[in-house]
Amino acid sequence: MRGAAAMTRQVFRLDVFGKSHVGRVRSLNEDRCFADAAAGVFAVADGMGGHRGGDLASAAIVERLATVGIATTAADLRARVEARLDAANDAILDLATAAGATIGSTVVVLLLFAEHFACLWAGDSRAYRLSRGLFARITRDHSKLQELLDAGLIAQHEAATYPGRNVITRAVGVSAAFAVERTSDVVRPGDVFLLCSDGLTNHVGDAEIAAILARPGAREAAEALVAAALSRGGSDNVTALVLRCLPPPRGTGAGNG
């Protein structure tokens, strides 16, 4: 999935590439990634439910995000996306009722408008940013593990082997009372964003992710991230969507604010 150097309302050129792989263990890829540079909407969804419908749940999300269109303001863009996520939640609940099983999907969505970004998420799919040499996670996992870490009941070095580390506390399609968490900030020229499923972060640590994102080219970074996860066993589906915010060409008259 590619949208290299596309012009968007946020006055940057975007170098975008998304890669998804079924992994070394699973037979079905329940991950989906989505990129629409013109609309400023980018997402990764990680379905839950296996052959009972996890792939349908993640697909329901990206299918609705594809209808967002071109917003007039940042607030309009966020409202459009939240409406689509609400619609996806209802659709997945209907699928679950028909299947007689609980299905759902995590989601992380990055919105770009003018010189600003917003991130919306539910579950443990993550967003990261590399900005002026500083690497940080934008999202906070909605998981039992994160709750224990926040409460100081387990140490960070215990997280990788904690038996309930994959139990999430929020997702699209598992409850009628669905809500995303949100954050926002300013985009700077040269910023690099990563959206990913936990199939990546279960195998690749923050320091290595940061080093790979520092490489030139969204495609090179996304492919290297997925390859790193696969080389360590690829125990889950793995998806990486990388966005590099490039300054506009000289002479375009666009500013960065």
C-alpha cells in the first residue's frame, strides 16, 4: 500500500508505505492497513476472533474509513472518522450476533490536517513518532498488561513474559458503549510516524524500531520492520504503516506554520 510523496492539506509531502504479513504461525491474516493521503487518514486494524470473524472485523473498519472523503476542517475530519468507527462498531456487533461469538478489532488511526495530527485508538495497536531525533509512543495500550504496569504491580522487564499480555480492554465491535482514546499535536517537517499491530511490537523493541524509522524511505522502513518481526518467529500477523512528512518543494509557496 503506497502513496509516495502525495500532497495533502497539511502542506507536507507524504512518503507512505504499508506492509502486512500473515506471520510464520497463523494461517489467516486478520490485520488490515489503510492509507488515504488526500483525505489525511491512515489506519491499522488488528482483528480478533480467528476464523469466526476477526478478518471481517478489521475489514469493516477500513471499508468505512475509505468513505471519509475530503474534510473542510480538522474538527470535521475527526468527526467523520469517529462516525465511521461508530458505524463499524455497529456492523461488527451485528456480525458477532449472527456468528454467535465475540469478534472485534483493535484500531489505531492517524489524521493529518494542515500542520496538525490527531491519533485515535482502541486496543493495543500502536502509533509512534520520530521527531527531530526523539522517538516516542503516541498511544497507550488498552490492555490488562498496561493496567498492571501503570499500577506498579509488575515491572517493565516482566511484561514480555506476562501470561495475560495479549488481553485487551477496549476494541471495536465488542460493546455498544464503544469509545476511542484521542491525542493531538503539531507536525514538524521530517517527522516519521509508524502505525502497527502488536505482531510487530511483540518481537521488536523501541530502540530497534527507532533506528529503522530513521532510515530514508517509508518502504524501506516498513519492510525492514516486518522482516525483523518475521526473523524472530513471526508468532502473529504483523503490520507496519510508515509515513514520512517531507517539506514541500521549493517554490510552491507552502509554509509549515
